[in-house]
Amino acid sequence: MKEKEIQSVIESMLFIWGDPLHVKTIAEVLELPPEFIRKVILDLKKEYEREERGIQIIEVNNSFQLCTNTKNYEYIQKLCTPPQNKGLTQAALEVLAIIAYKQPITRHEIEGIRGVKSDKAIHTLLEKELIYEQGRLEKTGRPILYGTTETFLKAFGLSSLEELPAIENFEKLDFDENEINKTDE
């Protein structure tokens, strides 16, 4: 095997392994002397540096690892920083609660309970993978049935839907419009 072929194999091994890979391990796999493997890796390392590549080879305790070039840190950080996770709106929380307790349920049934359109809230919940389309109801229009996901359970610290508090445990809130608008005297 030519040295360039050996470099190619080593490069593939370092890429797939992810963690530092010991020279002896590489030498055993390639059935070549560790001193020769070390020389090939160091040549490859110099080649990366000379060409100012986006990846580099680092040495850690006689092991080698493929990683990104530190000059590119700013861009890697931007790529890997998750977008700000916005919370759920009141409407989305209402829809999620309805789905959690009444699933499987259609959009029309959700809107019947809430008394307002719920398209945007459903879309948001689908996007955040808190709900999913369970299937379709076998009736005119074949409306979509919604249910909660494992992501929902994880987000709310539940291992199953049986852990949801019983609906009977919630106080029914009866508000008089005048009571809400009253200010404390």
C-alpha cells in the first residue's frame, strides 16, 4: 500500500472514530509498525496545516484525533448554538392540554372546546414535536387526529400519560365579567 493510501485510511479511521485513536491501534489495524504510522500521521498533520484546511489533527498522549481548525471557532459556534427556545403561547398551552387529555382529537373538536381557531397553535406544537398526526378519522373530510409525543412527555417530566393530573383535580374557574374588571379598593 502506498503512503497516500495509508494516509487516506488513517484519515477515514480518525474521522469515523471521533475520539483520540492510539497509534498502536492504528498500527495493528493496518498491520504496520507504530513508528511508521506515527510518521504518516505527522506528515498528514503538516499537510493540513500547510493547506490551512478546516480540519486538523491533534495529538493527545500518543493518540491522534481529527477536529475542526481553531481558527474557525466563531463560525462553528454560530452553527452549533441552538436557536433561542421560545416558550409556548397561552393558546398553544391550551391546545396542548386539550390534546393531552382528549387524544386522539381533531382540530374541529379542539376549536369546539376552545371556541376559537387553533390552526397556528397546532402548527407550533407540530413544529416543536410536542404533538403528531395520529391518523385520520373515518368520516367526511377525513379530519386529522392529533396526539401527544414522547417529546411532550419528556418536556413535562412524565413517563406516561397516566401521570397527567386528573381533570377532576382542577378547579373550575367561573369568572363574572364584572369581577375581573373590578379593581381592589
